[in-house]
Amino acid sequence: MHRHPLTLAIALGTGLSYLGSAQAAADSDTTLETVVIEQRKLTPAKAAEQRLRNIPGGASVVSGAEVEKGRAAPQDIFAYQPGVFVQNVGGNDGIHVSIRGSGILSNVGNMPLGLKYLFDGLPLTGPGGASYELFEPLGLDHTEVLRGANAFDYGALSLGGAVNFVSRNGLDSPGSRLHLEAGSFGYHKSQLASGGVLGAADYYVNFTESRRDGFQDQTFKKSRGFSSNFGYRFSPDLETRLYLRYREEYHQASGALTRAQLRRDPEQTSAALRANRNLVDKYGSLQVGSRTTWQIDDTSSLEFGLGYYKLPQRLNSYGSTPSSSDYRDASLSLRYTRNDEVFGLPSESTLGWFHTQQTTGRTDTYRRNVDGSLEKVKYNRYKGSFDNVFAFGNSLGLTRDLKLLSGLSVIQVRRDIAIEHSAAPINAGYQGSRVYDEWSLAPRLGLTWQATPGLQLFANLSRSLNPAATWQYSPSTFSTRVNFVKPLVDQKANTLEFGLRANGEGYDASLAIYRAWVKDELLNVEIEPASLSQDALVTAFNGSPTIHQGVEASLVNTLWSGGGNRLSLRQAYTFNDFHFRDDEVFGSNQLPGVPRHLYQAELRFEQAAGFYAGLSLNAASSYYVDFANSFKADAYALLGARLGYDSGQRWSLFLDLSNLTDKEYASGNATVYDARGNDVAVFYPGDGRAAVAGVSYDF
């Protein structure tokens, strides 16, 4: 029979006390030594890891401290995460993250779709999507990456799941910090942060700014922002937190190249971009939220969250067709959790309501006349769109090592879109407006079996739902050909997943295998390329049935250790197979835009005194860029290196080297319907050889 070390320590302490009492009666001069048993509090990241281990599927935690060992860019948050593919355009913060192919073809550099993004459990994703400029790594304690139905507890029902960014607080991050980074392509970044505790209150405030001239021509970027986390504990059972996040970002959107242009000179840009100077100005994105937790009694708790979001932007201010958008969302979440017994078995039940609503939503598009004046040619209105999720979940301990997880969500999706003004005819039959209101059910069933202390097996079957974003119903870009796209419906999928987690002395591994049967997949396609007179026009549509299946594997193992020194190897592999099911035109063609094979690895040496050095590899296979599967992006393998020193007390420094071989490759791409084997201009170049140095000082 196995006993927990803490149990043995308590038993030993009790025995010593009893023997000491007996001896004291016989010999009053004997003095016994006091035995103190102390159990350290888990860090927020470690607590999240333990909680996610109960989920019957792919889920992981990315430590903020690990990200800060090198360049802190949004795409670096998702490094070494199996099942995750990140695209980046022009080196700015406009990353596009796809998990299990969800949102695989949403516009690169636009509001990201396919996942539910949250900050501290409060949703950032609303009916219009999320806003990527808020994805700032500095100031985050950790990030939860929950694939597929494993994000059920957050009311996330998309095929890809959810990403929850968790900010630092004054309880776990006291003191002040100055962080500086600088490197290639005119890059620099700075952070000033401070946290602390004042009686029953705690605070953490964080200021950041960055600038980058860019690798590709006309890809300048600058941003600055502020975030804060204030907490107050009214009693041991009642706590509230207030969150504020504000960010401004201005960048020049890069121009897509042909594959030949990319190979020959990846620093060049397109002629259309040179003429239009495609600028993106997010001049004040704001998130305000609160979350209150009440521990009602020993068995139940209630969590209440509110959020408000303002996401304005101006696009292509100096071009031929500038536009401006103003999105404002509100969110409400309510979650009740209870631990008790059902039929004599331990049970944990959760009842939740998650609501996000677009309180304001509009896009104005203009045409620049020959004399330079602007004429409004289109006005889209999205106000009144919302998502409602009512969810019930249960975890039932069938035995000490076997758990049954079940759940059911009831979802209401409402999209209210109107074209209030258009200089071009509106598609026949739509009369300038469209309302979509649909209810759906999403059940979930899963099992976890702790076969041994170091081996867990899991399986789950679930249904997912991805609604279209409001702006996908009517492209904001002005066009004489399209005002409303073909009526869009929710993408739905049934997913089967199984796998394992294994850990022991010197290793930590995970494996997940899944297959999703997808209906009405939301896809995007470029139907009008960018020209000297107008931007590219990209439209959304529901595809024919598709299959998403793949393998997600990760392994971190210690190759050697001694004297406090350690040599470790970290690896992540993803196999993606996303294809049509007997499409009338494309048969069983692969869906474009994502490599079938992704592999990342880092070999790292860590010295007991705080020095570390590592070599890394990031490799991807070739992939198609059109639905006809007639033209491909090149495969690539990027080599990197990282070294640094962490004193463990006040200061640390690093040197991050990337793309050591100066490989030309595409870090993102647009998608066309049928390239007919031609070399089309859809590739956005990744950075060439680069170096970034950084230093942090805590005081």
C-alpha cells in the first residue's frame, strides 16, 4: 500500500509526540525538538497544470517565465505546442493561430477566428472575433492552451478550443521589474512593471512599448500599452479582481509575393502595396473586466464575471479604399461549481452561462477620388449580434483511478447584419439586411484512467460549433461584385479523441490522436487580388463536408544531469490531415494553408549557477495554397540558438538567434480558389537571420 509522504510525516510526528509524552513522564529533563511540517503553495502555472491533468484530452500550460528566456513576441507563446500552427504577417503582432485546423483559412492579419481567446477567464472573442494587438506576452504569468472540447469549462465550443492568457498579480509577482529587448530590423521593446500587497488588496501594473522597422519593405510597426490586475479579499471566502488592458498598435501590412519573388528577394514588397501603403491603425483597444469568486461553503463556489471591450481601427488610411471600424462588446459569465456525491461516488458539477454581445459594430468604407477627397461607398452595421452558451458539466469518480466526464451545452447564435449604405447594388433578395438566429446542442463525454501514478489514458467524444463572425457575412472591402456572400451557417463537427499523458523521473510526455467529421466548414478564399486601384477581396463560405484528423505529440526529457546541471531535449510533433469528403469539384483534396508535418525541438544545457544555452529546430513540410491543390508553398527548416543567464534573484539576460541559415520561407499565406499551377502572389515572407538581446532587472 502506498502512502503520501505528507501522510507519513504526520504519522511520524504524531508517534514522536506520543513517545515524547511518555518519556517526559519518566524524565522531566528531556526536551523534545518541535517538528514543523510545511506544504508550499503551488504557483499559478503549476496549479493550472494540475487542474488540466484532469481533462480527458489535449491541454497544456505555457509558463510566462519560459517565454521570457528569449524574445517575447506573441507567436513565441505557442512554441513547442503540438497541434498549434501560427502564421505571422510582416513580423507585426497580427498572428493567426490555428489549432486542429480550426479557423485554418480566416484572414491572416485580421481579427483571428476559430478559437475562443480569454484573459483571466474573461472572453476576448465576441461575435466579431478577437483583437490580436492585446496578445502581449510580457505581464503574463502563464497561458492555457486547451485543444478542442477540452475548453468546455470556459464555454468554448469551437473545433480548435480556447486560449486563456493569465496575467500576473501582486500576490505571486511582488516587486518591480525593468525589461529591455533590442535586435535586428530596428527592433526594440521595453517593459516596466510593479506588483505588491497592501493589506487585503494586491496589485500588478504593467507598461510596455515596442517598435520594429521590419524585415520586408514597408512593414514598420510600433505599439504601446498598459495592463493591470487589482485584487481585494473581503473575507477568506470572497475575492474580487478588476482587470484593465489598453493597447495601441500601428503597422504597415506587408504585400504578398510570388514564390519566385520570395526565393529571389524576400525583403521586397508588392507593387500594389507600394501604391496603396496599406496601413493598420488600432488606435486604442480597451478591455475592462471584473471577476468575483465566492466560496459559498466547503462544497460549492460561485464565479461571476463582467467585461467591456472597445476595438476601433482604421485601415489603408492613405490608399484608394480606406475604411474604419468600431466594435464594442460586452460579456457576462456565471459559473457555479459543486463537489458532492452521486450514488455514493465523488462528483464535481458545473453549471454555467456565458454571454457575449456586440453592443456597437460598424464599418465605413470610402473611395478616394482623383482630387484626394473621400466618398463613402459602404456602411455595414453589426449591432445586436450575440452568442449565448448554457453549459452543464460533471466529473464522476467511478473508481479511485477512473473518472467519467460528461457535459451538455445549449447554444444560441444570433447575427444581425445590415448594409445601411452601398454605392454598388446589393445582392438580389437580401434587401440590405440579414438576421441569423439559431439554437444548437453540443454534448460531450469523456474518460480518464490513471493507470499508474505516472501514466494517464484518456478518451472523449464531443460536438463543436463555430459561428461565423459578423463581418464575414459582408466583406468590408468595397466591391462591385459582392456585397453579401452566400448565406453562412454555423460550422459543426463531431470529434473523437484519445491519448495519454506520461511522466516520471526525467521525462514528461503527451500524445493525442483525434478525428473530426466537419459539416459546413467556414472557409475563406481570395476572389479579387490586390491591384494598384484596390485591396484584395477575401470572402467567406461554407464548404462541403471535411475531415480534420491528426496526431499531437510532445516529449520533454532529461538526457543527463549532475551537480545541479542538466541537459534536456524538448520536442513537439504535429501531423495534420485536413481534407474534403467527396467534394463535387475537389474530391478528397487537402485543405490549403497548413503543413501536414510540423516539428519543433530544442536541446538545452542548464548550469546550476544559472547559465543556459540551447539549439533549436523549427521545421514544416510543404503545403497547398489553393483548393485545387495545384500549387504549393516550400517546406522549410529553421535553425536557432538561445543562451542566457538567470541569477535567480535580481537580474537575467539572454541572446536569441533565429533563422541562422538565413532561409527564405513563407510565414503566412493567402488562399486562392484555383491557382491552375501558376505561381500566385500569396506568400508573406518570414524574417531572415536575426538576433535579439534582452535584459531584466528586478528591484
